[in-house]
Amino acid sequence: MVAPGWYMALAAALFLVGALGLLIRRNALVMFMCIELMLNAVNLTLVAAGRALNDINGQVAVFFILVVAAAEVVVGLAIIVSIFRLRSTASVDELSEMKG
Amino acid sequence: MTDLAIDLLWLVILLPLAGALFLHFVGQRLPEPMAGLLASAAIGLSFLVGLVGAFPFFQGDGEATTILLWSWMPAIGANLELLWDPLSALMTLIVTGVGFLIHVFAIGYMHGDERFGRFFVNLNLFAASMLTLVLAGNYAMLFLGWELVGLCSYLLIGFWFTRDSAAGAAKKAFVVNRIGDFGMMVALMLVFAAFGTLSYAGIFDRAGEVLTTGVATAIGLLFLLAAAGKSAQIPLYVWLPDAMEGPTPVSALIHAATMVTAGVYLVARSAAIFELSPTAQVTVATIGAATALWAASIAIAQYDIKKVLAYSTISQLGYMFMAVGATAYVAGIFHLMTHAFFKALLFLGAGSVIHAMSDEQDMRKMGGLLSKMPVTGVTMGIATLAIAGVPPLAGFWSKDEILGSLFARGGWYGVLWVVGLLTAAMTAFYMTRQWVMVFWGEPRWSEDAHPHESPGMMTLPLIALAALTVVGGFVNTPFRFTLEHFLEPVFEGVSMQHPPEGWGMFALMAGISVFAGLVGLAAAGLAYRRPMEDWAEFEQGLQPVWGWWEQAYRVDDFYNVTVVQPGKKAAEAAAFSVDLPVIDGAVNGVGRLARGIGERVRVLQTGQVRNYAALLFAGAIALVVWLAVTGA
Amino acid sequence: MVEAVLFVLMAVAALTGAVTVVLARNPIYSAIGLLGTLFSVAVIYVVHLAHLVAAVQVIVYAGAVLTLFLFVIMLIGVDKSERRIETLPSQRIGVGAIAILLIAGVVAITVFGNFEWVPAAASVIDLDATNGTVAAVAEPMFTDWVLAFEATALLLTIGAAGAVALAHYRRRN
Amino acid sequence: MLTALVLMPVVAALVVLAVPRKRHEIHLPLGVVLSLAPLGLAAYLFWQFEPVAGMQFVVDVPWYEPWGIGWRLGMDGISMPMVVLTALLVPIALGASTAITKRTREFVVLTLLLEAGMLGAFVATDLFLFFVFFEAMLIPMYFIIGVWGSDRRIYAAFKFFVYTFFGSALMLASIIAMAVIHSSQTGAASFALSDLANLDLTMGAERLLFAAFAIAFAVKVPIFPLHTWLPDAHTEAPTAGSVLLAGVLLKLGTYGLMRFNLTLFPQASVDAVWIMGALAVIGVIYGAVVAIVQPDLKRLVAYSSVSHLGFIVLGIFALTSASLQGAVIQNVNHGLTTGALFLLVGMIYDRRHTKAIAELGGLQKSGPMLAGFFLFMTFASIGLPGLNGFVGEFLVVIGSFPTLPSLAVLAAIGVILAAVYLLWAYQRVFHGIPEGENATFPDLTPREIALLAPLVALVLLIGLYPNILLDRIAPSTEAVLDQVQAVTDYEVPYPGRLVDVFIPGEG
């Protein structure tokens, strides 16, 4: 029987990789995927904790996170597509008109 | 009849005030002499009311009454109330009497001036405020009159305001008076703090047990400062010579007869307070003596006919201060009265000379006018003799009584007596010098000048004043001290200084003072009879001293350098190098600081999404660490 | 025992997927890497008897979201590889530092950590089979969390409408 | 009754708002006529006002019960003079703004709203309500300066608003603190002045609250270091703005000090007598000295206000009968004289379009009437006896001697400086021979004389017969003094109290 701590550790690692990816990569799409990774990591911790505490709500929460993730991806990609049409680049660095 | 007059006493003030208001609103459109006549009638009437009201005091059985008009500032015991006692009665008669004559003279003198009506408004307003001062029943009302008189002198000195020198002189007069008023205000603070009220009734009879000598001295000295401001004594006399910018009747009324005597009246009225502090009395007397000598020396070297009289007034006022300083109150008031007569006469005479010489004031362009202006010449001659102290004229009796009192008091006052004598000689000298330069010797007029005797309207007052100068002296001769008995009730609580008793001493005193007068008289007469060149080099002979005297020891420049310029620089410093940059700067600084911080924070908005992500992440980590550490 | 083996396998798979997502030069490869991670996580859900979640994970996530990603990558053109130069030098250093810090943290926790955060970690209660089924999950969702449920529904509709509005290509002449 | 007084200007504003924008010629006259109504009511209230301590015409309607905020109004000897002054100055100020051409409707509406705010602030006896009116006044004033001012108006308006706002923020904090303390001590929260007056505060709390209130009012008065907004606000404001700003808004600070600082924090006030007195006297001297060299006539009058209000603050914190009465009556006097001076400067500006003293000269020759009025008001402002300035300043100076002797003497110096800067300005502007445009200087029109006449009459009336106001003020100021003496161990030194002042009549 694997202790839930391990699953937590795995989730933490996944989250870490996702975060670093987000900071390093410049392509908007890849950044999105990294965000998905981070969300998955969170889901994993929730499910592991749910099982450890024998509480079903862990899994219910996962659903809500899924919904949010889906909505976020949809809107994000729409934005990227429209920006791409204007700028023909997906690299985040050029898109800095919102400079303070 | 008399108690009716006393009940209607407030008419004395109301009449000239009503005259002033009426002329102000209606008078402008009146044909020329009407306004003058109306004004003179107003002050003449108030003289009559005062005269009738004063009858009981003449018979010696009247007693001081207080007439309450309405309560003004009850919180400090200040009501608009009139105090009618021999002293205020005498002062009222002098002010209204001499004032009336000067009003009449002014009708002639101001002939043709386009602001004729306006002049008489101010003149009547002045009379009203001087009467308020004299009749006041408490120090607050006295202060009311005190400042209103200053206002009227400001208006009248600056009457021909288009002349910058006149405007400047008016401002200077008011500001210097204001410095004196500051002294008065502080004195009144002390009085209120000590007595809890400013009303005479509440002060004089309780002065003894309430005041310590220290406080009394302080009040006395502050009153002296106020009096110095108003009566042009040593520190604050600089405004009077400049006040000659005003029309001559103004100089006669305000700067000779009435306003400048307010200081003497103040000291006399507050005798009960001065009684408690010998030091204050000595200071008053010393300041008086110093001023007398100082002004007399300057007067000797003046060429402007009015300047000589101005410095002479300052000198004579010094005499009065010597008298009241030596507690010879009656002698001081007596000299005040006689001085009002002959100094007003001198000024009006000078006015008629100037009028005749079409506004020429430099004596070096006059001479030999006696033949052209006999009445003016004779009347001014009488006045000159009077002021020089030649017996039987008024000046002799009053000045002799002062000198006698000083001598009798002995000690330091003896020194002042010597100064008094010296000043008497100098007075005789410069007055005779003036008379001789103007009326005697060969004429030195410029071609277009054609002097003629002034019209009746002007010479009549001269004659009247000359008569008063001759008769005035007998009011208080050592044989029948009528004025003494007249003023008795006012000063009964206070010790008074009298000249030495007995015939022998009187003869000795009179002899010495007359001798001093004659010496001065003769010297000036001999020196200035000869043609101009002779006495010109006589004056050069005394050159270093003569130069100082002529420029009045350059006191004005001294004040300018020590007070006016630094004051202006301090003001400019305060306004332009402190107020604007420092305080205003501090306020704007706060604004700039906020913008500065905003500037720096803006750098963080790089527009790079990944920076924001990094910041976000760093924040998250910090939060987690903090939670872990605090074990929340 | 099987669970341990499965856990190790799945962990390795997930991590390699994650790393490929981050380091792949070509977005397609990172998409595939993400797919790998998703599947391995789904397996773990099954291990945790969270069958519904696993199913949804695979269908919604892998199916819908990932295909959407691939679709957009294709639309944008796969050969848009990023230029190698790093525009924000400071970014790299910063991230490197954070990375080291975090790894150290995770390692420290797993090795020393006694998981006092997870109170009942020690005793692993055996979930009964029905737990992960649809009914067990649905029951709390429609009772306690109904408000959240409706909110997410609203969120989705707005997301959809928004996406259409954003991407609508008005033919400008 | 008081509610009607406060709401009347608001109704008037609405009526003026109803008038269409393009009918310029109607707005101003209508505004003046409508503002006469509050004046009439204020005069009636003045006539009805009995000279006795305590609040009269009290209105007490609960507004928001849980926090104890009520529509509480009341008027006593300290606020009554200010209400009458406000009601008087507004029609005069409106009457004097014929030079305003753009957006006259908004101008009249804003002025009327300003009047409502001012009246409200003076009669509010509920701290929260007072704060509402205190802030409500700022907005119209900001626009009046900001929109209709002269060249640097935006800067001046902004500075004025933020400066005062900063002060009042402090006050709001302390008002709320008071309410909270009150609720903790007595269960129910309340903002009523009467309730908050008998709170027992710890020494530290009382000092802190006193300081907060004092700073808020010091900005308004203004007291020495916080005065730099005044010259800018005055120079840039239009005539009506300056008249109301100087005539009424500044007095709110002194009124506030008296109404709130003295009654709510007696012990702290007694301790602060020296500090506030010293600041006041610095204000007197500094204001006067700086005024001497001001190149601009309006700035000169503005700095003179700083100097005159220093007297009022000295009077308040000297805590004697005479000085308190002097302070209250000087509030009114300063309103009249400085209001009139600003009117006159406005009239000069309307004719010559310049406020710089250097460009003016010899106006007495070409405009004797205006010169006459200006001289009259200059002397009233200097404090010439017989006019109103003297009554106030003399009472303050003489009254504050028993408690603050050295400060009273220093304040008396202000009297000299006042003469210096005002007369020097008068000489440069009016004396001498007019040349160039000064020569063709048109004299006063009957309209302008009609505006100045009531002020001149009042100045003379208060100068010669101040009892018409002093009788009504005295009971209230005595009440304040009694309250201070009752609560603290402060003993007013000997001649300070009215009762032991020697009245000759009764011996």
C-alpha cells in the first residue's frame, strides 16, 4: 500500500515542472500546456487526499477544476488565435504593448 | 441752564460729527464758503455748549459727572461714557475755541481748492475725535479718540494726495502713531489685568492698593511710549516735520494746538498711576527735556518757515512733558493752553505769509514783509515775544511756572531746569531769527511774488489769537492761581509740585528766565538784521554743527537704515525665501514625492507576461514559506 | 504490492511526459508529452478507485482539450519553432534559482516530511468499490455543491460564447 | 426652522437649475433674489434668538438608528453670528459676480449649494452631520475656483481640495473613534455632540483626538504652517469665491475649534493653550510681514486674513470671557471687512483686469468713491476704533493678557504691521497722479454701491454698538468657559471672567 505522501510528492513534482515550464518557455501554447500540467498536479493531490481522508468531495472538487481548466483553455486559445492573426507570432515577448 | 448743558454734553461731540457727516454726503455740492461756514458753526456751537457746561467749574462748585451713552464692550468695562470734570472741560474749551478760529481761517486759506468741502469734512471729523479723546470716561474710549485723531491726521496730511511726498508723510505719520498706539494697547492690557476694568472710575481711586510700583512703572513707561508717538517726543517725533506737507490750517490745528497735546493730557489724566512710580515720572521729565533741547537745536538751522514752527512745537511739548514729569500738572496744562494760543497764531501767521507769497515757504526768499503785511507781522511778533518768554505775555507765565517747579523740585530736576533755561534761550533765538528773516531786513522775493495782506477772514482769527496770547497769561499768575483752583478737584488725590513760594524767589526765577530769553532774542535780532550774505557766512562759521542741525541730525536716514530697510528685507525674505519655497515647497514636495514613487513602481510593469508569472509565483512561494514557518 | 509497482511506473511516465512538454522544441511533441502525463495520472486515479474521475480525465482532458491544442497548433503552423535567444536573461537566472529551491523543498519534505499536513495519512482506509462510482460522486455534487455546479455551467457557456466572439474572423474588405 | 434654513438654498439651486442654460441674463438675478430668502429667515432667527446659553431652535430626527446618527440641528451664541453672516454674504457675493459670463447657471447653482453646506455645517450639532456638511462644502468651492478662477486655477483648486480633505480625513477618523468609544462605554453608539461631550477619555486618547480635530481645523483656519493653500486659492478664485472663502469658509475652522475642541476635549485644550496660542501669534506676525511685500493685491488681502485669523485663534485659546467673545465677534468682523475688501479688489479687477499693485496708481483721483470705500474698509481691517475690526481685536488682545501675557503683547505688534502693509498698499494703489488706463478708471456703479452699503453699515454698527451681538454671544461663551472650568482644574486668572469684571454702573 503506497502512502498518500508519495502521491503528494509526485503531484508536487508535476506542479514544479509545470511552473518552470511556464516561466521558461516563450511559446503561448506551450505555456498553456504547462498550466494544464499544474492543474493536473492539483487534481492528483485532491484525489490522493480524498482517498486518504475517505472523503468523496476530493473528487467533486476535481470536476470543478476540470471545468475551469476547460473554460480557460477555450478562451486562451481563442485569444491566441486572434493575436496570431494580427501578429503572426505566438511568442509572448513581442506582445508587450500593455507596457506600464 | 447748566445742568441742561451737562445733560446735552454729548452734543459737544455730536455737533462736529454731524457737521462732518452732513458735509460728506451733501457738502460736496455746496458753493465754496458754505461748507466752511457750516463747519465753523458746528464747532462754534459745541464751544458754546462746553462753555455753558463749564460755568459750575468756573464758580468752583461743580463736581465731576459721568454721562453714560451706551455700554460698548462690557466684557472689559468699556462704555461710551463722557467724564465732565475741570480738566476735560478746559481741554474741550481749548480744542473747540482754537479750533473755531482755525476753521474760520481755513475758509480763507483753502479758497479755490477743488476739494474744499472734503477738507472741512475731515476738519470737523478731527474735532469730533479729539473731543471724544478728551471727554472719554474710560481708557477704551480714550483709545477710540486717540486712534481716530490719528486717522484724521492721516487724511489731512495726505489731503493733497496727488503729491507723493504728502502721501508718504501721511503714511509715515499713521505708522509712527501706530507704534505709539502699540504702547498704549500694552499699557491697557496691564491696566485691565490689574484692575479688571478700563473705566477711570474703577481705576483711579483704587490705584493705590492695587498696583505695585513695578507694574505702575511699566504702565507709566508704556503710556510715555504712547504719548511720545502722539506728541512727537524723542524716539517717535520724526513724523511731525513731515506732517507739514498738509495744508497750514491742519498744521495749526492738529500739529500745534490739539492733537499733539493728547500725550500731555494722557499723562495728566493718569496722574494717579504716575503717582506710584517716581521712576516713570523721572523718565517722562528727562525725555521731555531731551526732546526740548534736541528739537530747539534743529529749529535754529531750518529755512522752511513751517519746519521751524514744527520743531518749535516739538520743543515746547518737551517743556510740557518736563512739567507733568515733575508732577507740576497744572503748570503743564497751563503751558499747553498758552502754547495752543501762540503756536496756532504762529502757524496761521505762517499760513497767511505762504498764502500771500503764493505758496513760497523758503524764508530765504522772503524778508521785509512787515510793510506789506502789517497785521500778520504784528500778530506774529506778539507770538514770537510770547514764546520767547517776554513778560506780561502768556508764554512767560507758563514757561516760568514750569522752570520754577523744576527748580523747586531740585536734584535731577535741577539739571533739567538748566536744560530748560538753555532751551528757552535757543527758542528765543530761532523764533526771533524767523521773524526777522520774514518781516525785517531787505526784501528777497522772486519777481513774480507780490505779497499783500490776507483778507479779513484770515486776519480776524490772527487778531483774536493775539489777544488771547496777551490775556492768556493772567489766567494763572503766581498772584492769583485761578487755574490752580479750577483744576483742584482733578488732582486732589495726587501730590503736586509748585514753584518756590514767596516774592523773592519768584523775582529771582523770573529774572533768570527772562534774561535767557532776552539773550537769545538779542543775538538773533543782531545777527539777522544785516543783509543775507552776512548771516550766511555767520552760519557757515558754525558749519559742522549747523549742518547737523539743518539736516535734523539725519535721524530719518538713521531710522531708514536701522528699521525700514531691514524690515523690508525681512519681509521679502519671509515672503520669497521662506513662505514660497519652504512651506509651499513642502506641500508641493508631497505631490512630487507621490509622483516619484509612482514613477519607480511603473518600471515593474514590463509588459512581459512571463515577468508577471514569475512575480506571481515568487509571491506564492513566499506565502507558502510564511505559512510553513508560522505553522498557520 | 502491485500498487507500488504501478505507482513507480506511472510516476516515471508522468514526469517524463511533463519534462517533454517543457523541453520539446516542437509544440507537437510537447502535446504528446502532455498526453502521456494525462494517461498516467488517469491510471493513478483508477488506483485510487476514482473511476469516474479517471474516465472524465481521459475523455475531457485528453480527448477534448488536447485535441483542441493540436488543432490550434496545426492552425498556427507547427514549424514556428521558437528562436533560441532568450529575451529576458534575468528570467532564466531567476527561474533557475527558484527551481533549485523548490526541488530542495520537495525532496526535503518527501524524505523528512511526516506529512502532519495530511492528518489521517498514517491509516489508509480501504475505500469500498462503490466509492469511486458515478452515484457516489454525483450525490454530493447536486446537494452541497449545487451552487458551484451552476456557476461552472454559467462559466462554460460564457467561455464558449467568448471564444466564438474572439475568434470570429470578420471579413474586412 | 433650521431644517428650512439649510434646505432653502438647495431648493433655490434646483429652481435655478430649471432655468434653461442659454438664458444667461436670468440666472444671476434669480440667484440673488432666491438667496435673499435664507437671509430673511436668518434675520428672523437672529431677532428671535434670546441671549441665553444652550442650543435653540433644536431639531433632532433619528437618521440612522443603529449608529446613532441623527439629523440634529441647533444654534447658540457661537454659531448664530456665523449663520447670519453667511446668509448675508451669499447674495452680496452673487450680486458682485456680474463679470462671470460662461456657464452662469452652474455658477449660481454651485454657490447656492455652497451656501447650503455652510449653513448646515454651522447649525449641525451631530458630529457625523457636521462632517457631511464640512465635506459637502468643498466640492462646490473646488469647482468655483477650478472653473471660474483666473490663470493658475486648476493648481489652486486642487491644492485647496486635497489640503482640506487631508485634514478632514483625520477628523473623520476621530469622529468615528469617538462614536466607538461612546458605544463601548454606554452601549449605544451616538454622534450627538451632547452625548460625546461627557465621555470620559483617557488622557492619551483625548490628546490624540484633540490633535486630529485641531489639525483638521488648523488647515481650514489656516494656522501658520498649514496656510500655503490660502493665497493661491484666494488669488485664483473669482470675486464671489474669494468673498465666501474668506468670509465664511475660514471661519469654519475657528468655529470648529471653539465648538468641538473646547467642549469635547477641555483638558487637552487647556494643555494646548500655549502651543495653539504661539502658533496663532506666529500666524499674526508672519502673515502681516509676508503681506507687506506681496506684489498682488488679492494675495496681500489673503495674507492679511492669515494674520487676522491668528487673532481669533489666540482669542479662543486664551480661555477668558473677553477673549472668547472677541474671537466670536472677530469671526463676523473679519467676514465683513475682508469680504468687502475682496469685493473692492474684484471691482478693480473687473475694470483694470490686473491685480498687480505696480500697475495701479492714482485711483483716488479717477475713482474717489471706490477709494473712499476701500479706505474705509482698510481702516476697519487695521482695527481703527469705532469700526468693527477694533472691537474684536481689542477684546482678544486685552482679554488674552491675563492668561498669555507675552503672546498678547506680541499679537499687539500685529496691529502696527497691519497698518504698515495696508496703508502702503493703499498709497501705491490710490495716491499719486493716475496716468494711462488708471486715469480713465470708471467709478462705482449704483449696483456696486448697493452691494457695499450694507457691509459699511454693519461695520459701523458693530464698531459703535457691538452689544447687539455681544449680548447674544456672551452667555454661550460663558457656558463654554464654565464647562471647561468644571471638567478641568484650569482656573481662569483674575480679571478673565465676566462676573468679576468691574461694571462702573454697579460700582
